[in-house]
Amino acid sequence: MDHKRIGGRKRGAQWLTAMLLLGFVLSGTGCGRGQDNLPSSREEQNLAASASNSPDEEMKSVYMPSFTALELGAGEEPYLACLWGDSLYYVRRQYGASVEDSRRSICAYSIEQQQVIREIPVGEGYGQIVSYSVAEDGSLYVLDFASADGSSNDMVTWLRTYDPQGQSQLTINLREDARIRTAYIAPAVDAQGRLYVPENNKVVLFEADGSPAGEISLEKSHSVVSIGKDADGSIYIGSVDRDGSCSLSEVYFEKRQLGEELKNYPNSGQTVLIPAYEGDFLVNTQEELFLYDPDTETSRSLFSWTECGIAGLSALCVAEDGEKGILAVLYEDGIGELAYLTQGEASSSTAKTELVIGTFGAGDELKRAVASFNRRSLQYHVTIRDYGSEYVPNTSAHEEAVTTLNLDLVSAHNCPDLLDLTNLSAESYARNGVLENLEPWLEQSKVLNREEYVENILEQYTYNGQLVSIPHSVSLTTLSGNRRRVGEEPGWTLEEMMECAVANPDVELFSITYSQEVLRTCMWLGKSAFLDAEQAECRFDSEDFRSLLQFAASYPKEPDHNYIGPADGIVKDKVLLNQLYYINAYQDLQMYEAMYGGEMTLIGFPTAEGEGSGCAFSSDTAYAITSRSEHKEAAWAFLEYSLGRDVKNGLPTHRKKLLEMADTTEYARDNQGFLLLGLDGLPLPQYDSINYDGWQYEYHPVTEEETAALLYLMDTAQAASPMDDTLWRIIVEEAGPYFQGQKTVEDTAAAIQSRAGVYLKENRQG
């Protein structure tokens, strides 16, 4: 979609006046780095989001956000939002009980008048608007996936054009007229009305009358990912190579060629080039908003979305207005808003208490929670410190990042106040005393009640009598099997699992079976039979561990990459044990039960004693307060707020919300919260039907038995605490030669015991 800057340089004051009339509250403080009381009114939130957190500077230049509601009407979504002129354009998707009721159109919403001033019908029945752009004069250029008669037959992508009054002009069948099959990026339109339609590694050209005008091909290693105009109307494309590097090139229609490749363009994922003043481009990476200068081939960050109290994922589109203003359209949790960010001086007199949360790869939910908290809190501001989002586990870079985090946790001046435990070992940090006991905070909380949470989950995060985290949501993982092969009762020991495998030689053990994977799976919850990290003791030279090594060595040494999917592994009974990853809903168990023909046993991972369900859980969101934090009350305010948010992924640990999931029939939504519609224009249920390599299943309402089965897993699951990276590497390094037949099992076990024992004593916990 083509974003046009709103007005000219002198328009800023007029626009600001209009925003004030619409209810914006522009305070004299700012967000650059900008729970006491979390304001509910938008005016209070504007003030909270605008507070500076830079007490070491009297005045600092920042972008100050202000918000106003986007009044689109009940059920309206700003789908495929686009800013042009004084209007917000979006796709209106209307649906009823059947496909005959489905309508799709493009609306122009006047920001000043706060109402839709124009609606352009595009299609009825089967079809979807893929993307669109707005020309200088207000003409529309729409990519519409549909058939010629509105049925589901022979659907193709059409390029439909409309004049400024919404009258249909051109209708081009891109497959027949231009051999375009996969167009999804909205076409660009130059001042002469000529069209530029991207597809993969080429740009297809059309004259203003719709006649084909040739194409421009990129290098085979490049793909077009965005297109748009600069402030002067010149057409540019953004492309990405196989290494993920992005660049810009000007498109010359008459010459049918591209201009010089401009490097260092930020990789944002946006399909629209957003013009800014003086020939620059705005680039929204959903983390930050950048300004890219084609002349110098450099970019600079204008601001971080999170620090302005905005989740970057919710920023649908942006445009520059005035010399210092940015307008953004936001959408999250079914609520649309306009955010106006103006550059100014922030006074340290209104500084907030600064909190830091440490993380390894900040997820969307953490970013959303931090942004929302920053916007609403009048006293506190949270900054995300990411220690390792770009580091691959079990590499030297990852180990260095972990070391940096560990040093910070014992530092007197650089310790984060909070810690995101999602990709970390809660047990290790808890036993080293770097995490705060939350029990006293929970007891005096007026917001949270321990009895309302799944007690087993809290117990799994309790070490030496201290509760170190209250996970917001979790995902379950377990092993399943056919009951005629594994029995009916859940839970078993390593010895029992190995005996079962020997008794079923006609099937594969796992979907992918090789020595290292067998060893890893057996030790997932069974490592306590050989390891006591708290006491710095290990028993890798025991007969039981030697038996496990011999069992693992009986399988292929390397994976053959011949993955056996559920349709073959379960339905056709080709796999003994299927690992059910990330059970996040009641329907997941329902589907697998159907695959087994009603004969499923959730046998679980083997454990030292063979008790319980053998189910493991991992936290999707789990935060802790560090013991060295100087702002524990503020950190607790963030925890209380984050736990009150709706769960978007995983199974809620709040028992009432967990039960409500069983009774709720939800429609599917994308990661920005928009309804997903089928080609018939009707909303797609979250759980409707599924197809696994020809095996089809239609979900039914959750039964009491299915509810009880999942609650049992939640009440018995163990925390999936991964083995220490260094310890696991020791095991793999020493076991590798044995698996290859180069060492005896006795020598292998002795070597692992020796190295592991030294490591444990040098890094004793507690």
C-alpha cells in the first residue's frame, strides 16, 4: 500500500490543532527512553506514556506519544490499513451466515471527521483483497483474489482500479494478461498513472491504460519485498538477497531497468516504502522506527516502539507529518487507535523509576506487556535488555551471552530488576540465590490470589521453599503410544521404556530415531536418576547409565531425515512413541486421541521412579524478580500487571481461565489480532478441521473427559528444566565415539563421570 505523507512542511501546526480537537493530550514530557496506579482513561495513559525516564539529563529530545480512539464502528477492523492525505484507508470485510452474505470493500475514514467518508465496493462472494495502493489523486489500485463470477472456481488475482470517486476503471486478469501468479505486494503508481506490479524477482510494468509494458528482472538471488515512492514521486523497490540483506533500487519505466543498488536498508518485512521528507524513507521494523537516507545509504533510529508505550507489532502503518511528527495506526486486542508522536524536549522533573528486564530472545508477549505497562504506569518504566536474541544455543557466542547475564545478576550496579525465564533454567538461578522469593509479595497482593492458580505449576517453580515465578501460561509436552503396545497407565521408568522398545521391534521408536535423540529423550525427565545438581553429585558410571548408553547405541548413529509424520506414525501404527510437542489447547489431545482410534495412552517421558504422568511443561511467559534489584516493589507491580493480561499463547495457569478455554468457541486470528477469513469471506474457527497427509479430522466441542485429561496433565506435569548446556555437551562429546564403535561403554561412562563430576563441583549450586 502506498503511504503518502500528510500535507506539506507547513501542515504540521494545522494537523496538531486537529489532533487536539480530537482529544489528543500532548503533555510537556516525553517517551524516548522514554503499579501503583495504572490509569484506565486514555488521557491518563497519554500522560503516563509521555513521562521521561532520563533523570541524568535536565532536558532530552524524545518522541512524545499521544493516543486517541479509532472509532470505526462495532465489529470493524482497520484491516490492511493505509494512511493517505487526511484519511485512513482500510479493507471492510462483511460476512453473514453464508458466502452469499460476504462483501469486501475499501473504506476511506476521515481522521478529522472521525467517520467513513467513502466506501468502494470491490467484490462479493468468494474472494479476498490481497493488497492495494492509493495514487496521488486518490485513485485506488487493488489486488483482488477472486473468480470472474464470484464463485470458488478458477480464482486468480485481478488488478482493479478505481477513480477518486470510486468508479471502476480497469480490470486486469494478471494471470492471463501478464503471466503473474503470485502477486501480493500492492502495485506502485507513478505521476503518469503507470503501474509497477512486483512478483518474486521481477517488476511487471503497465501503461496507464492497462496495456502491458514489459518487465524488469532482478538478479536470481534477489526477491522484491517492497515497493513505493519517495517524496518526489520516484518509484523504488526494496529487495532481499539469500543472505537476508536488503537494498533499494530506483525503477526507470522508460529504460526498463533498475538504478544503482542502495545498500544497508533495514530488513523490516514491510511491503510498502514509506516516504519521508527530503527523499528519505521511514522503516518500521516493529522494534524501532528508522529513517533511511538513500544519499548516504545509512539509517538512524528515531525511537523504540516499546519505550514509547507501543507494541511495535500493533503499529499497522505510519506516516510522517510536519517536520517532527509521526502518525501511526495501532490495533491490538480488538481496539484501534491513532498515535501521534511529536519530537520535543522531555523534562527530567517527571522521570519514572527505571526497571530493566533481562531476556534471551524477547517474545511478542513480553514486548506487548512492557509496552502496555509503560503506557499505563504513572511511576515506572520498563526497558528490555536482550542478552541473546541472535545467538544459537550451544555455541561460543551463546555461552558468552550467558556469562554476561550471570555476571550482571551478581553485579551491584548492572543487575536487571526482572528476569524472563522463558529460555533459561529457573532451577539453576533459584538455587544460586539470584531470584527473589515471591511468596510474601503474593500473600499481600490485592490483585493476585494463589488459590486461583494451578498449584502444581507454582510448586514446580518453588525451590528450597521459595516461589521464584508465577508462569502466566505454559505448554505441555509428553510421549504417547497405542495402549495395546505401551499399556493403559501413564508413567514408567527408563528400564520399562527400554523393555517396551525391545518388545516392539516392528515399529520405529520415535518419528526420527538415532542414538543422540534417544539419549536426549530418555534423559528429558529421567536425568535425576543420574544427576543431583544441587548436591554436585552424578552417577554416570552406574550400571543403569551404561545400560542407557547401550540402548541408545542400538539405534542409527545419525538421523536419516526420514521423518515419520503423525498420519503414518500414529494412524498407520509405524511409530511406538510419538512426542506431542506444545500441547496448547484441549483440542490438541482430542485430535491425537482420534488418530489413535480411541486407543491412546499418554505414557509420558520415563522418570527415575516411574511415578506421575511423565508429562513436561515449559513456560511461555514466566518472569522473576532478581534478588539484587533495588526496585522490587516496582518489579512486583509489573508482574501483577502482566499476569492480569489475557493469555494469547499456551495454557493459562489461572485455573478459571484454563477451564473457560474448554467452553469457548473462538475464531482464528493472526498475530496482529485480525480475524482470519476463508475464501468464502466467512470467519475461520480456531478449531474446525485438520488434514495430515490425507488423514482428516473435524473437531467437536470439548467433552468433560477431554477437560479432565488436560487438567490431570496440568496437575502432574514436571517443569522441563533442560540439562545444563556444558553438561550435555560433555555427555554428547564422550558418547559420540562410543556410538561410532570407537570406545567401550565402560570407558565412555567413566569419562562422562569424571568430566561431569569436576564440572559440577566447580559450578556447585546453592
